[in-house]
Amino acid sequence: IVLYLLRAAIALTLFILLDIWIAVLVIVGYFITKWCYFRYVLGLQMLTNISASFPDPDKGNSSTIVGVAIVERATIRDAKRLFEVFCSLPKSEHMRKKVVNILGNYYWQDEENFDVMAHIRVADCGKLNSRQEIYDIMGNEMQKPMNKFRSPWEVVLIEEFGEKESAMFIKFEHSIGDGVSLQWFISHTSDVKPHVMQRFMPRSLKMRILKYTLFPFLFIPAIIKSAITPKDNSILSHRGRPLSGQKVTSAAGPYQLDELKRVCKNLNVTINNFLLAVILSALKGYFEEAHQTNQKDICLGIPYNLREEPNENNPVSLSNEFSLFFLKLPLQKIEQVANSKPLLKAISRTTNKQLRDWLKVQMFDYLAIVNEIFPHKLARINCKNGADSTPMVFTNVAGSRTPLYWDGKKVSDIVYFAPAMGKNSINLSVASYCNNISILANADTNRMDDPQEVTKRVRSLINEYIKVFGNKFEGK
């Protein structure tokens, strides 16, 4: 009887295992068949999960990245020639495809009768004279939906800016690509080879082995804790109000990079840490004055580029290859600029926190790959939850160190505004180009009453530091 029962148990176990394997093979076969049908029969390419998180954003949100370029006086024909070059670059095929939704999944489909001119228009605003006028128009442009029957990008040209220049809005829905790829492709449309400074993942076999073997066991607990910890600061509470859908944008700068280098050299700090400390101080002052609240810390969502160092055989593709990690940073108000101790204290607290969290960042490449297992609907829910729990998104876009020329016309400056998504819908960023550096703010009017006040405070602090520390001789 015992042997009979043992044999029956073994047979039942094998039967169950066989059924499980058959079920797995059927499911895998279904997805492979479905993928082949859409890819080779219908000619559709499925979006990656991270790219599929951006089409059809919630009401009041915007999934549009905008580059604002100041260029020598240009016409719509100049813009046409520029983007014909852009669309001909390697791995830019999404510029000629539209996004379609089939049964809850998103696919790339060739745009019928693709024409670059169909994506370019001239703004009906007349001559502009200040950058804030440009940013005000851009805030409205970010919220305008793009034509769903075309590839989700658009160029808006302001033909007259100042006496001899034009301004160009380059709008991309985030599903096409992230800020790193957009900046890279815009730079490589230049007549002259650009010198682009971007941080890429090292091409190291040792790093890959560590990332996919040791890192998961070491850092998954810390990342799960970070993911489930509430990040919504009371100071940014939506107070029951829905997003207005109206974006307010502003900027401090551009500042001369050489001036800031002198300041930082005399303070013995890096430019990145200097700017971050100044921004945190401006936020502290804004919160105290606007809301009469002593906000001690703020949690920032920071995009992290997951691309490996490009080369001739593996150039940068127009795609989304990033993840978001959360960094809780202390707000330290700088009362007296002449005394550098408060700034150095703020930088020390900020830098120490960054160093402690750096290793966690390495895990996000692993998590981004795991995320691709899920269906688009679950990936979109995951992205929405992440965006909703992020009080602010902070980006740093490094542009070309050398001037760009578009069909012989010099580009004097380029800045980038990232999309503001989630229930807080606030974005802060630092953008550099040649010898210029700017600090930018973009927020929904129901979340941050006056982001221009934040950039005004940043401007005041930086000007004070340039005045006090910018003219000192080296070594003093």
C-alpha cells in the first residue's frame, strides 16, 4: 500500500509538473506568436514598457519634452532642412512612426506619407524680445496635444527673437525618447562635430557581472524600502485640487560657466554640488515665505541614464533608456552669502546623502529590465504610481561644449524642459550648453503657485556668490 501511494504521489507530481510546463509553453508560445504576427504580418513594433508609460497621459499632465533653441535668424525652410538631417541619422526611425493602441498595448506604426513639413509650424506671436516671453509661450505649447495620426513630435518656430535671432521649440512626446537621446540627436545635426559631455554606464564585463549577480541581493531590500516609503511632502500636497493643466515655466540664467568655475574654485566645491545647494536653499526660502512652513527635507526623483558608452558600432538610439531613483535631500537656507559656511554645510549634507545612495542607483538598470516582463497596462500603472509619489523631478542635461551650427546658422543657446507628470507635476532642471548654464523650473499652477519666485531666489543667490567670490584671485 505504501509503495502504491508513493507511486501515485510521484505520478501526480509529475502530472502536475507536466501540466505546468505545458501551460508555460502555451503562454510563451502565445506571446511569441502574437509578437511575430504584429511584427512581421502587420509591420508593428511594440513599444518598450517604459516608452509605453507616456502616451495618453492623465488629464492635466504632459508627457512632452521641449528643447528651446536660440539660433541665428531662421525660416521654416531652415527648420525643414534641419529635421530632414535629424530624421536621417542612424537609429532615428521613431521620428517617422506614430504610436497606435491595439487592445491596450502600444505599437510603432509607419506614418503614412511621412513629410517633415507636416511637423513644423510658425508660432503666431510676432516678435519677442525676452526669454521669459518664450518660456510663457512654451508653457502653453507643452499642454497642447499632438496629432495622434502622426509621429509624436513637432517643431514650433518663432521667426523673430530680438534683432538677429529666432527661437525654436522642439517638442517630443516622451515615448519617442528621453532627454539624453533628444539632446544627443539635436547635437549631432550640427554641421560641426559636437563635443557632448554625458554620463554613460561603463562598458565593463566586471560591472555587468556585479550588476546582475551581487547587486540584486545587496540592494533589493533598500530599494523596496525606498519604493514603499511615502514620498509626498505635505508642503506640496494637492489639497484636494486637481491639476489645472496650465504650466508655468521660468529660468535663472544663462550664466557664464567660467564665472561659476571661479566661484566654485574659491569655495573648493564642484559646480554640480554648488548649484544643487543653491537650488535647495531657494526652495527652503520659497516654502517658508509662500506657505509659512519649516520644510526640512524634500524627496527628488532623479532620472538616471542606463546607456552604455556609445561607439561607432553602437551609437545612441532615439529611445528611453533610463530609470528613476529617489533622493531625500536636506533643505538648508543660506542666510549670508559673504559667509560660505552655510553653503559648505549644505553641500556637505547633500553630498554625503548622494554618496550613500549612489550604489542603489546601480540596481535600477536591473529593475528596468525586470519591468519589461510585465504587460503595458501593468507597466503604466507602475509608472503612474511612481510619478504620483514623486514630489519633484530633478534633471541635469549636459549639452555640447562647443557651438552647434545648423545649416551654417550658429546656435547661441539650448535649454531643455522635462515633462511634469504625476499628481505633483513639478520639474526642476539644470541645462548647460557651451559656456552657458541655466536653472529651469516647470510646474502646474495648482501645485507650485509661483515657480518664477524659486528661479528669482536662485538668480539672487548666484549673483551674490559671483559678486563676493567670483573676482577673487586663485589661492585667496
